[in-house]
Amino acid sequence: MRVRRWRLVALSVSVTALTMLATGCGPKGPITGMPTPSAQSSTADTGQETAPGQTPGTSASPGNTAGSTPSGAPSASSSAPSGQGGWIPAPNPVKNVKPSHEVPPNKGGFHEFQANCSVSRTNLGDDPIVFPNLAGASHSHTFMGNTTTNAASTVESLRKGKTTCKAKGDLSAYWMPTLLNGNTEVNPEGLQTIYYKAGVTDYRTVRPFPTGLRYVVGNAKNLDADKFLAATEEGFECGDSYKNKNIPLTCSSERSVKLNIRYQAPSCWDGLHLDSPDHQSHMAYPVDTHKASGWVCPDTHPVAVPKLEFKMAWPVNGDMSKVRFASGAGPTFHYDFFNAWDERTLAAMINGCIVAARQCDAQGHDGRDDQQPAPYVLNSDYLLP
């Protein structure tokens, strides 16, 4: 019995170690020098994200050849990396959907709303997507939104929690690696902005995330600063300094100056899975058709969902030489999303803001003079009436 017990312990440790090597997440930050799985150049391997006018045209799903791929974007993957979990089928899959190539009458303008959320938990080495049920297996994370997020989080547990987001129906979990200045953690202060936008030209086709959808944006192992820069709006921003590939070594010491980043997620879903082995292959970035139809979801991932964009600000400036993330240098920045929105509230915000071509705040209000007849989606308590 003693020999058998030790074999089981050894097997458990080996599986955990392999998982850490595959994802690059661990208590000591990114693992460098690891070989890339053959015939793979997926988002999970490269850390390539999206930026306006430079959106990766292929997903990490096998055989994706739809549309064109901008220079520097990852190519299609022949298979998903192993050892990082499995495919989780959606209980209500979306089938028989084709990407829309139609151009709305109002092609320009804004199609978005904000989720304003503050930090709920921090310095917690849990990651319920990459290391489910393995408490402390990852590097330190800063959590926003749901107040109960931990390694064992599920849709059911999240829905029993509370939220630090303004919209009471947003019980989703958002998290990212903790920022450190030397050995001191630096957390974003107050409400941060997570945009929900249209990633495709035909914004009328954007539909809510399925409950339980989860994914990782970016790569904790990425050390390619150029690829990281292409994923952002202006790179790392600090005062008047923009388009930084990495965390700048110095920054204005003015009291109001903070380190900023705006980082975008894929917005096309395969319609079939809530998660995938690499936590990215079930999602894809829109493809630039170089035609009037503009940005369109690839055929392999035809369902248009909101494009998340993290807009984070950390109160750190001056000497930045010791500033880093718990995952490592600046280009290792990444974030995770686990959808637990109240379904009716999310649908109302999408229909009332994104589909209605409005620029909404967290209450579903468009403050512009030309706003639509229905000025608010949520009431003064940020609840759906």
C-alpha cells in the first residue's frame, strides 16, 4: 500500500509540473527556453494579440484558412497544445451560423459599453482556468469583478458571489498578473475600465457570451516585445510616453501619472466550446477582408461576441527599473476572463449599446447629444429594470 501511495503522489506531481511547463504559469514567473510544439504557431505559442488595423487573421484552430493574415500575425495551428486541460462543450452550441459580410448603414461611430470594476482579490496564486482546483499553483494574480474567485471557481460558485463591478449583474471573474515594484505589489486604484466592443464591422451580429465561456488573452511566456506592442492600442503608456514595447525604465514622477495598458481580446467564438486545451483555440480574432465588408469572423469561428479590451492603470511612476509583473517582464502581461454575467443583463447591454451603435458607460448610457431614444439600459442601482 505504501509503494502504491507514493506512485500516486509522484504521478500527481508530474502532471502538475507538465501543466506548468506547458502554460508558463508558475510561482516563479515565465519559463523561457522551452521548445515550441512542432507545427504550431498559435496565439498560445506566440502571445500575439490584436490591435486596430493589425488583427491576427487566423485562430489557433486546425485548418483555418479564411481571409488574409496581416504581417507578423500567427499562422493556423495544426493542433492544440496538450497537457493544459480539455475541450469543454457548450451545453447550447450555436450552429448553422455564417460570418456576416454585410455592411451596416452606420458603419462608423461607437459600438460599446464599459464594465467598471475594481480589484476584488490580489496576491493569490490561483487560476481557475489554467490550474483548476490547484490552489497556489500559479504566479500571483490581481482579480477584479467577482469577489469569490479562486482555484475552484465554477459558474455556480461565481453566481453565488458578489461583484466589485458597477453593473450588479456582472458576476464575471477578470484577472491578470500582479504588478510588482521590487517586492511590493502595486494594485490598480479604484474602478478600472473593461470595454465591451464590436470586433467585427457588422456590429449588429454581436451576441452575448455563453454562460461559462472562459479564455486567456496573451501569453505568460511571451518575451517578444514587438508582438506584444501589436496587441495594444499604444503599448505601455506613462505620462507623455507612448508605444513602449516594455515597461519603461523611467516615467514622469508627476503625481497624476500612472502606468497604463490597453489590451484587446479575440471576439469570434467557435460556437461549440466553453474552453479548449490551450484556453484560446475556441476563440479567434476577426479577419480583415480588405473589402467593403471590413472585419469579419473566420469561418471556423463564425459567432461574433463582444471584444473585451482591458484598460488598466497602475499608480507607479518615476524610477521604473524594478517594475515587473508576477509573470515576468512587460510582454508577459496577459489576462483571463470567466463569464458569469446575468444572461438577461448582458443581452440588454449588448443590444442597447453595441447593436444600437451607442457609446455607453457602465449604466448603458450614451452621453453624446445624438444618443438613441432609450438613454439608459440599467437603473440608478445598475440593475436591469
